[in-house]
Amino acid sequence: MDPGQTDTAQTLRAGVVGGLTGGVFIWIYEAAVWVEVQHLMPLAGIPRNATGLVFGQAVQEALGGFAYVLGAGIHFFFCVVWGVVFAYAWPFFARRGFEATLVALFFAVIVWVVMHAAIALVSTNHPNYLDPNVVIGGLLSHIFFAVPLALVVKQMLADPPRPNERPVRLGVIR
């Protein structure tokens, strides 16, 4: 394999781990901001939120406790899918010298637009995506998803140090 190239298993692994990491971070953001600061939903509402967005509030209520399991499954499924997409795209940007965090900021916007356009297509039960508060809150939450995702993928797909090269420690170059 050429230097700078990764194999499929390594890329998939990085995408899955990065996506799951981002999925946990977006829920931490939602718990801190949507639950504690804005009081938009109870903490227990976070896992079932995806069920309501995809299938509507009536289905979410009809499913009872299963809405939590289904919502968590939907959430982490899409986190993994987006993680794998980022992992496959990352080497293109890494070879050109882009920083992962910068790429993540643009990726967050793309993810937000695509996911919410898809939700608007499949369901009438969604927030008003023309409301500036919804847009800003959604973009912020997706930044909290994309940045950890990007940093995990960057780390997992990084080339190992060469035998005579001293590794960089704590961000200090010697």
C-alpha cells in the first residue's frame, strides 16, 4: 500500500468510531442546551426525538417505551453513516493540508442541511426550519457532532511515525 493510503477496514473503523463519538457529543450538547438551558424537552426526550422526527409525534406516542430504543437506533445509525462518509472524504482534505476542525465545520452544515431536508420530505412533524433559532441551534448541535467525529477520524487515519522520527507530544514540536 502507498504511504498516505488507508485500507477499507481501517477507514470503516475510523468512520464508525468517529460517528459514534460524534453521536454521544451531540447528545451531550442537546442535554446541556436543549434540555437545561432552553427547556425544549425533558432529558428522557432526547433518545426518542429521532422517532418523532422521522415517523411523527403520533407514532412516537403509540410506540411507548420502544420509541426510545428506535430513536436511539435511528440516531446512531445516521451518526455511523455520516462518520463513514467523513472517513472516506478525510484523506482528500488531509493530503491538501486542511485541518480536520475546519473541514468539520463545513461538514456540519452539509449534514444539517441534508438531514433536515430529508426529515422535511418524510414528515410534517418537524420544527420550523425557517426559524433562525432552529437553524442556529441545529447548526450548533451538528458542529458538536462533526468536530469530535473529524478529530477521531483524523487520529485513527493518521500515518504512523517513521522509525527515526520523534513523535510530537502534547502539541509541542522539538
